[in-house]
Amino acid sequence: MPILTRWRRSAAALAAAAAIVPLAAATADAAPVRTATTTKYTNATYLQHALGLPTTETNPAIESVTYDHFQWLLQQPGNFAFLIGDPVLDPTFAARAQEVETAADAAGVKNVYWFDPNLSGSAKVGTVTEPALDIRNASTITQINATSQGVYTTAWLHLIANYLGNGATTTLASGAVGDETPRFTSATGTATVNDAGLSSGGVLYDYSSGSAPAKALDSYFFIYNKDKTAPDGKAAKIVSWVDVTDKGAASPAAVSAAINSVGGANLATLSQFDWWKSSVNWRQTFTSTTDARGKQVPVLTDADNADGWRINQVTYPEIVDLLKNGAQDANAVILFGGTWCPNTRPVLPAINKYAQENNVQVFNFDTVLDGGTVGGSTTGASDPLQTRNTVNNGSAAGNAFANPTFLYGDLVSQYLTNIKTQYTTTGTGGNVNPTSYYAGGDNTSTKLLARKLQVPFVIGYKGKAGDDPNPGVARQWIIDNGSDTYTEYMSQWWLTNPKPNQLGIAIPLDAPIWPTINARLATFTYKTDPLPYYTNSATDADDTDFLVATDTASVTYTAAQQRWQITTGGAINNSPAALNAALAALGASAPANFAAAKPALLAAQAASPQDPALIANLTTVVAAWGIAQARKTAVNNAWGNATNPGSVSGGLNAVHALDVFFGGLPGGVVSRRTVTADPVKYPAAAKISVAIANDFGRVPAGNVSLVVKQGGATAATASTAVTGNAASFTLPVLDAGTYEYTLSYPGDDQIAAFTETGSLTIAAGDPQPEETATPVPFVATPTPTPTSTITKVKISKVAGAVAKAPTSKAGGKYKVTITTPKGLSAATGKVTIKLKKGKTTKTITGKLSKGTVTVTLPKLAKGTWKVTISWPGDSTYLTASAAGTSIKVKK
């Protein structure tokens, strides 16, 4: 999400940027365009490392979820299985989690959602072990101040008040709507954990006595249903539960009993896509306040999941584990950003689409630890759950050590040391805006600075094994301005997904200019030059196209600043009719344009005596032209340019740049092919050539194969190496007619496999005179591409017949004839004749002479012997085979 929006880019960088829109709906079960070489790391890999699940457990029921994802699940209908605990703070948790996995597998449970209330996971980043950020016990987070600790307490009590317990209340924060973003403000009470279960109202944490329950820090497995009630009508959301802290009460049998209280088959399962779709679309509707900004258009639909949702959100300890262990041999694609961010949401469909096309999994990490549901502003230093801002919230003493930026800073300095960002850590100017932090949260150490990324932010990461600091960023989605300056892609939904009447500009939809805008928008792509679509701000002759009958305005002039303020709404009627009437009344004295109208109005107001009619008319003109010019500027800004993501052109280029990012990941890339197969007239030799291009500088070095057919029969084949990104074939002389060709490339680590098909026409030749033509010397013409000349052609016929019938006591003779096209040389080489009767086979070979050969047959058993003739071809002709006349042995 942007903190500062200033866009610039060099001409060279502009030429490099590109995008494809609109995004086509996914086709169910469509095969990926290619498979990029990326990490095999999955959530199962993390669970193997964090919980000790066996490596054979590749599809575990347990799934780690973030705070935001967890609180969303708690709002959904149905019976859910949850696990709460931290394997570092509870040394027995990993073993108990393994027991939960075993019980879940046995009961056929598809999902057990694991929430770790230690938001840092006490992950080890290099040599630093991150402090525990346990929201259950926030007072122990001494690396942040008391005010920030209170926000972490709020995050925990929010879960208690709304879903898991009692003794707390929830108050909506300013601007929040419904229960999607409840902000907790106060809680009261003490208690022990609800050991009685449903008989006491079905709560897991009872805060009604005034302080935290004695067992608040224990680990739990529980079954949850938000709509469950006790016999007395009170909410009883906790259906069954087990304290899995190793204190003697936990056992696999107890977990199985909890599962069986509702039946494993009756437990609900919701995918990552379900969460993304719900959260993203709700937030989009909430923040897009007008239809012009896409309020009525969902960001994600079921079509995005047709080929499998490819974006998987991970927790902080999981992203650390991935960077440490999961991307040494192959790239991992990582998206920084969250559903709260209005700049991340617009590109989610494109990220998912291109991940599908390249068969890639995307790991999403939200630097806001609660997903923006509790802590307040997710972009400023006032939110202690946002890890990528400044360590202090202002300069006042009470604002020191407000934020756990050590999580972000340690991550970047350990694994992303070569990251490129719009913001810098040193220098001058508005782009100096680093993240400040103390390594490992040690506030007594030296304050450090890290490059601050803005979201959305997509990288391809390939790091070293282990914990050594490394420049692991191998690929980035970012605009390179040159001179080590960069612009990050931050756009809006109505710009990456522009639709008629939805460009985010405040021009009434009944303004005459809209049909023109929409007509241009219908054909606008990332390749379109927006400049011809700009309105002409140098004239006011067409200003009425931007005004409507209900337009009103106010006009003020501040003498001290010599500044005009012209805004919509007010007492002045600046409709097209009012403007035309005012210009008509002014007659010959009417100003020529907006620039001349403003001083004319000032002069009329300063005149003595004043002319009220003159002032009124000039005021109407200034108001109308001022509003129209402002709307022209809005249109021009909306078209923008490729280097401004805050425009249609920039938004579409941002989407295309994602196509380029994913398409250029390691592995053979998708290429563009241009095939040339011009028609010729018999007896000229036809040529077929293919030029191969791509956006990533990859150079193919394999062979292209060609097969030419007519009516299903092969007329010619050949293979030649690609040189200079091209290959060319010269065909033998073929009869007049239409031929089908297929060009094939098997694929390599540079270019993905491809097949190109088409047709070639050979027209009938001109009638030839009977007299002998004067020979013309052959002159070779150099060609810029490698040429493979095809000399092999199809033979006319293969035939075999018995020359002398064999018997069971005496051999015989068999003649094979290979007929070649008239006027061409006879076939040469060896022929293989295979005789078969039942399970008995005999093989005989013979050498052709002038296209025929007669071989000697051995004595054969009585009966019918089938004959198969095979010929491998020679330097002139293609291979051929056929069934010969059967041999009948009568005696």
C-alpha cells in the first residue's frame, strides 16, 4: 500500500514494461501453459519442520492459519476442528499435534486449523531468535512499549469476546462496519478455563471473574460451531475440547472422542480460496465507496479457482522456514501484501492466473500480523501489528519501541539483502523512507535500517542453504527507472480491471464525454499509446462535453496566494445551458478561454462601479470552464502512462508485468513463433521457416522437426537445429496440391515445447514445351537462417509375391518390389521379410537391386504364413512397410 505516490520511469524502462488484459476466465482443468522450475516446499514441509510430522505426511489435516484467517474461520457456519498452541512456548505441543494428526487421519478429518498465538513463532532468523509475541500474555513482550502491548492484548481478547470465551466485550472502531473488522476496546473479568464445557455455556476461555484464566496459556484442540447453543439458550460455541498440554489429561483417545462428538465426516473444511474470496470481496465493497471505483464488481469469483487457487498465505515462522529451507534449489514465488490493502487486491486475479499458467505456487506473507483487523492503521507507525514501519511511533518518549519491526528488519537483512524497493535507506528526497529496527528486538543495541517494501510486492527467491545472509532475490516485479531507482506497482481495481463508467473519476455519467471514453476503453490494452486519447486542455470549445444540466459550483479567489478555488457544488449554475447563455450575453466581450476569463472576472469585481450582470456572467463562465478543465485533467490522468500504476495504462502494464514475471521464472519459457510457408508453383521447391522469440532473452538450441502430410500420408520429414532463433526447411519438389505441416520443438531449459501447424499450397505448374529447355546454371543464394534441405520422399508402393511356393520338405522363393515415383531413382538397401504363423516367426533379409529382390524361403510348416515387408528407406526415400501376399504351404 502506498505511503507516497510519485511515479517516474526512464524511456528504456518504459520500453521493457508490458501487460495482457482483460484477464480471461480460467477454464476448468486447463493444463498449464508451462511448468516453471520452482520450489516443492508446501505447508506440509513447514509442519514437518515445526511439528515433527513425518516426511511421509505430504497431505496433513493440520493447516497453519494466520490471525486474520483464523478469526474469519470462527465466523463461518458449521463444525470446525481447531488447534491452538505454540511448539516453542509449549515444549510438548509438537508431540501432541502429531497425535492430533493421527486421530484426524483415522477419522477422515480433512482439516484441523492450527492457530499459533505466538505471532512470531519465536522463529530463528540467522543467529537471532525472535522474541515471542504471545497475544495471550502480551505483558511479556518487553521489546515493545506498554501501549503497544495493550494492542496485542486487544487482539487476543477480541477472539475471546467474539468467539472463544466470555467476560469481554467488543466495540467497533471508528469506520468499521459489521463483524468483518470488529475492533475490541475493553474487557473485564477473571476465571479459570471452562473445565465443564457445555454445562457452563460452551466457552473455552472464561474471563468473567476479572483476570486471565489459569490455563490461558495451555494448548487446546477443540471442535467449534458458532451457532451452537446450550439448553438454556446461551451461546455454546465450543462443542468439545481437549487440553493437549502435557499434564496428563491429553491423550489420542481424548482427541478422538472430541472428533467423534460430531463425527469426522461432519467437520467443515474451507479452502484458502474460500477465505481469500470472502475477505477480499468484502473489503473491496467496503472500501470502494462508489460504482465508479468498482463497488459492484467482485475482485475474485469462482472462475479464479477453476484451475486451483495458487496463492497460499503463510505465518511469520512459516515464511522464515521457507526462506531458510525451501528455496535453495529452485525459486519460491513470494507475494507480500494482505487483503486489507487496496493496492494488493487489484492484482490478485492476475497473480493467480499467471501462477496457474506456469504451474506455480505463490506464498503470501502479510507484514501486518493481524491482517488489519485489530491494530488500526495498517500503513502508519501507529499500528504495532504492522512490522515494516518505524520502530518508534513519533519522537515523544512514550512512543519509543512502539513496533516489532525487528521481525521485518531481521527477515530482510538475513534473506533479502539484494531486494530492490522504491524507498531507500539513505540519500535525500521523498524516497528516503527506511524501516528502522533493533536486531532481535534488543533495544539496547544499535538501531538498524532496512529497505521498506510497499505492497503488493512479488519476488522470486532462491537462497543459500542454512542461515547465511544471502542475496536470495532472483527476480522482482518492479519498474526499473535506471540509476538504481525503482517504482513499485501499486494500482487500483478500476485501473487494472477497467470497465465502462468505472475509471474512478468524478464526472457525472450523463456527461456527453462518457460514450467517447467507453468506446476507447473497449479497445485499450497495455500496448495502447494513451497520448491520442488525452483531452485537449488548450481549448474550451468542447468544455460542454464534460458538463451536465445539474452542475453547480463555487468560485473563490484568495488574493494573498493569487489562487482560484473552483469546486463542484455551490450556488453557481454552471450547466452547459447556463454557460452558453452567459457567453451569449457577454457577446464580443466574452473571454477567449479559461485563462483569459479569470483576470476578466477579477477586473469586473475590482471595477467601480461594478456591473452585476457582467460579474454574474463571467462567474458562470469561470465556474463552467474551471470545472470542465478539471474534469479534462482527471480524464488525462486516468489514461496516464505505462510508468504510472495509478492510471489505466499503468494498471494494465502492471498486470502484463506479472505475466512477464511468471513467464520468465526458471525453466523453459513460452515463446512466440512466426511461421512462413509461402505458396509456390510446381515445380518450384517450397520453403517453411519458423522464427522464435521471447521476452526473456532465452536462446533455443535444440532441433525443430518438420512433418509434411497430404491426405494423412507423409510426404516429407526433416529435423534441423535452431540457430539465431530461427530454423528453415527447403522441401523436395512436390506435386500440386495442399499439404499440412507440423513444426515441433521438444522443449529445453530455455524454451518450452511447442507445436505449430498450418497448410502449404503448391499451385499447378505452367504447361511445358516439348523441346528441351536451355540449361540454366544453379546459383546458391545465402539465407540468413539455417536451412535443412529435405531429400527424402515417399515411395509409390511396396509389394511382395510368391515366386516359388515352399513346402514342408523344400524351400521356395519370394519376390519384393519397391516402386518409386516416375523419373526418380530406384530404391536401394536391405529389405526385411518377416513370416509368421501362430507364434512361430521367421525373418529373412535381402538386398535390393533396381528396386527388387528375390529371397530364398526355407522349408515351412503346412498352413498359411503371413508376410510383413519392412524397408528402412535410403538417402532418397522415406521408410516404408507393407503386408505382402501370404504364403500358403499345402503339403
